[in-house]
Amino acid sequence: MELKVKTVDRQRGFAEELYLPAIMTGLKLTVRHWTRNIFGKKDVVTIQYPEETRRIAPRYRGRHRLLVREDGFIKCVACYMCEEVCPANCIHIDAGEHPDKSVEKYPVVFDIDELRCVFCGLCVEACPKDAIRMDTGIISLAFSRRERFDFTRDLLKDHYHENEKTKFHAVPSPASDPEALPNSTGKLAE
């Protein structure tokens, strides 16, 4: 089978060689946008950033956050579901034993590399404890160094719903066995 090639002969004149029509078209577009921003208040393209913020869709996936329980500790139980489902492999979790014996484990290390993250939201869907969310509304992720994009467990904690009662603690340490097993009835499991 033979492919047919169509040759197009383009005739360029002297004005097109000087790029004058293209320059004039670009200037006309620039002046049109400038006058619309200055005089047309109803459909302004530019937003005044510190005073005005960009409208965010309700389904927008912003920066991650870790939720906290009523006692102030994070909800994450280090089940590795979000780390396994992440297509970009940007989540790293190391589990540790929790001093409260009613809690199986907790994440000693919970790091998210935001430079590798594709903001797909699969980690939120995979979490069985609803410990991670992407509803912060933070859209500007700009830092001067690459290391600042590595968010650790303490940086991901929920700052929005924090008060003295639910203040984030690193690891609560129980003083005694009854305090370590608050839901225990004192009977061994059969």
C-alpha cells in the first residue's frame, strides 16, 4: 500500500516575513484584555490575590490533612492502605506499637512527597478509618526548596478543628494497665 503525500506550497509575502501582522494581532489582543480589566468590572480576568481568593470547586482536591480523634491523637492506624493504592508512590508509612493497648498501632512516620503526588484522591478513598482527607482548600503549594514539599505526620495534622481538648499529641502515654486498656472489663478473651 502506497501512501499519498500532499505537498502544500505556501506563498509568504514581504509583510509575513517581517511578522508585522502577527505582532499587530498580538498587540490588539493585549489592548483588548487591558481595557476589559480596567473598565469592564463585570468580567475581570485578573483577581486581586491577597484581598480576593480564587473560587474553589467543592470537589477540588487540595493539600492532604490527617484527622484527629476526640482524645487528640491522629485517627490513622498505619494499615498501609493509602501507601499501597497510591499510583505515584509518594506516601511512606512506618508503623509503631501504641502505648494504649486498645489501639493496635499508629504511624511513627507518615510522609507525603507533594512533588510526586498526582492529587488523584485514591488515598482518601482507600482509608478505612477516614483518617486522611484532601479538603483543605489550599491551592498554592509554592516553596523555595524541594525539602519543604515533604509533609510529615506533624505537618499533616488537622489544624482547622483543633482546640485544647483535641490538641494533637505525639503519643499519649498511659500511666497504668487500667488506663492503657480503658475499654477492658478485666476478663481474658476466650
